[in-house]
Amino acid sequence: MIGYAMDGFGIYAHKDANGNSYDDLDDCGGHYDNVRGYHYHAGDAGSNQILGCLHGVSGSMSVKG
């Protein structure tokens, strides 16, 4: 996992541990599996795009100091 998208779903590396790309990603770069539920995979290196869109509703937060 490399982070969380603004809709709360996890973002994982573009390729799996064997260096293979996923072939079942939706338009936003995400899919479901039995372990993580819905999650994203970052865009291909050099694409200059981590995610194509968001699957869920964007959240927000504020930090008071």
C-alpha cells in the first residue's frame, strides 16, 4: 500500500509482486479482491497520473492546531 485516495480506498503499486499488470481494473484504476475489497492501483510509471478518477465520494478533513 502506498496511500489512501481522497475517497478512503487504498492505493497499491501498479504491478503485482511478480511484475505483472492487472487486467481487470476499472476506469478509475481499481478493482475488488477478497482480501482488500475495492482498492486502486497507481497508474503506470511515466503516465503522470496516479488515479484516473475516484470510485467513491471524496471526503475532507480539517486540522486544528
